[in-house]
Amino acid sequence: MVEAIVFFVPLCLVVSLVYAATKHDGTRRILWEGLHLFVITVGGLAGLAVVMYLLCRFLQPSPWL
């Protein structure tokens, strides 16, 4: 699990910075927009992971079916 996070976080950071660099001019604007996109991406994926965990945890098939 930790190994996946070690590769996931820098990848999200680099992708968000590159995407921001294609949309904006100026270093300060690129850094702020990149950070904003990074937070949205990581937060959204973490939220999705929590939802998937809860679905798998509480919607297991009943042994009587």
C-alpha cells in the first residue's frame, strides 16, 4: 500500500503541473493552479477509495443467497 502511494503522489503532482503549464503563463500562476489541481485530484481519488472500500465492506453477498 505504501509503495503505491510513494509512486502515486509524485505522479499526480507532475501531471497537475504539466497540465497547468499548458493552460497558464507565468511561474506563480502555474504553481498555484498545479497545486490546486493536485489537491483536487488526490482528494477526489481518496474519496473514491473510501466509497469503494465502504461498498465492498458493507455490500458483501449474503451467505444465504
